[in-house]
Amino acid sequence: MSNERLAMLFFDIGLVLAMISMVIGPFGITNWALTTGVVACFFGIASLCLGFLSWDEWMEPERPSSGPDSAEPGETAEH
């Protein structure tokens, strides 16, 4: 299983546990609500770490171009 899929799985599990915690909390089931909330935070942080560690896309800085075609739309190139 790739890191991306594992990160999405952890995120989904954490989201479900957070929803469970939000639903059972107002009904007075405090111990289970706190437990599911803490475990949801653990899964959320784990998915965040895996997501950033498997991020292999590098952004290259934009290079300014020169010439008459480099004018922004709406601007006029001065001669």
C-alpha cells in the first residue's frame, strides 16, 4: 500500500471517529467522546505526516520572460 493511500485511509478513519465523537458527546457519553476525539486527532496527525512525506511534486520558480509578448493582458507594451 502506498503512502498516499495510507494517508487517505488514516484521514477517513479520523474523520469518521471525529463525527462519532461529535454525535455522542452531547448525549452525555463523555468518556467515549473524548476517547474517539483523541484517537481521531492521532489519525489526523498521522495522515498529515504521511501526506507531506509522500509529497514528491516540486514547484519550480517562475522565470520572468522578456520581450513584447511578456506584457500582461490589459497592459500595453511600450516601445
